[in-house]
Amino acid sequence: MSDPFPQRPEPSFVLLPAYLGTTSVEEAVETARGRRVLWLEILLNDRLDLTPWQTDPAVQEAYHTACRWYTHYRRLLTYLFNRAPLPIDFGPIDFREYRTFAEAVYFAYAHR
């Protein structure tokens, strides 16, 4: 017999559980630390469905930041993670975030 209330599969996160102790985009956008990590989760995790949060300004900003970093490092990210491409965005990136980016890439690669 089929389930009358099919469950949507929970998204599988790469960084949020380890960095924030959460498995929810809602919880991530509630804190400054969560908003700082969300763009990295979007960048490294192509299985995220952000449709429910597409109108949230914090998620939109994180998505645009992820697209910009993807544009700059798409060859590396495609090679390491074989991820689906993000839209190309040649906007500026804040290179002060490079260390955070590198640590997240190292962590995600080691835990894939």
C-alpha cells in the first residue's frame, strides 16, 4: 500500500552539520555564523534544493556569493567534486574569505 503522506527526503548537507551542528537551512540563516557558512554549503553541495528559501535575502546573497566563487574556481571544484555547474557570475569575490574557502574545500573533499 502506498504511503498517503510521502516524505520528502531530507537534504544531505556537507558543512552545516560539522560547522554549525544543524541540518537546516532555516537554522543556518538565523545566525551570522550560519550565514557565513551557507554560501560554502551551496558551493560544495549540488544536491541542495533551495526552492523553499529562494525569496529569503540571506539565501539569495549566499547563492550569489557561491556563484561568484564557483566562477573563479570552477575547474578545481568540478575536478574535486564533479558538481553540477552554478550560474556564471563574474562579480567580485572577497579574497579575505579564501582561507575559509580552502578549509571548507579540504574538509568536504576529505568527507565525501
